Amino acid sequence: MKTNKTEARIYNFQEDIETLFQNWEKESKRNLIDYKFHVYRVWNLCLKLANINESNDLQLFRILAITSAFHDSEYFIYRNWDYLEPSNIKLKNYLESKGLSHQSNLASLCLMNHHLMKVYRGPHFRVVESFRKADLIDFPGIRRHGIDPYFLKQLRIEYPYMNFRIIVWWETIKQFLKSPFSGLPMLRKNPYLLTTKD
């Protein structure tokens, strides 16, 4: 089957992502380009999987960009391996500051379940599972989950991996050797679900 190359729209600028990374790089004094490219790849992949664009749902389009920016942020900025909850707290604070707190539940479900080790089944299934798959497509990159090869190729040209995979594999191995029996704290066996306090 021929790939429809006209469908390979790649979004390469989003104001929230750009502003957040400018602030994070100043604060951390780190060059976060590897993580920033990961964020743009995950965001684009999620949009593609969930069939979302700026025309059919502009607010969700933006929410997924913001969530993509925060999803691994506490690790890449501060090297905190137990990063889901602190990343989620900062995500919700940011959404509140932008008048988007009504979207916090959906954003939290995406962020907190993106390392779930099985299919997510819960509220906002289509979007949350698309976000989880998008992260898996980008790393470790074993499966495409229906994304056509042409789109992946173009996305990786626009946002190359650079040192991203090397950094993640190397840091993962170091963490495992350091604490071989405690596992990786960001992996989830059971889904994160909303509670009455959310």
C-alpha cells in the first residue's frame, strides 16, 4: 500500500514548548536539546495516533504539547529518577497558570501512565493510550504502532535523535547497576487513575 505523503504533517514550533525550554535551560544551565527533540517527536506521534490537529481540537492540541514538554522533565532537568509525580505537579501548576486547569485530569493521566507496562484502559482511553504508544515508538523504538515509515523518517530528520538514545540507555544501565533490586521507579505495573483529590 502506498504511503500518503501528504498526511505527513510535522509540527515544528509550539509556543509553550519553546518558552518552557528557554526557562528550563536558564534554570538548570543544561543544554536540553536532546530532550526537546524527544518532546517534539512524542507530541507529533501522539497527534498522529489520536488523529488530533490544530483544526479539529485546538485546545487538546495545545494540552498535548504541554504534557509532552513535562512528561520526563524532572529527569532531564534534575536527573531525578522518581520523576513522574514531581513532573505531574509542575504540569498541573503550569496548566493552572494558563487558565487550563480544567484539562489537568487528562494531562495527568497521559503523563502518569506514559510508562505503564501494559495497555491503558481507563478514562480518556484514546488520548492516554496514544500518548503512551507515542513515547514507546520514540524509545525504545521497537514497534511503530501503526505509524507509517515515511512519517517516522521525516519526523526523525526534522528532530534527529542526536545523543538521546545513548544518554537514556547509559543512564538506565547506571541506575540499574546502582540499585539492581529496586527497579526503575518511573515504570508502572498498574495504571494511574484519578482520585477524589485530583
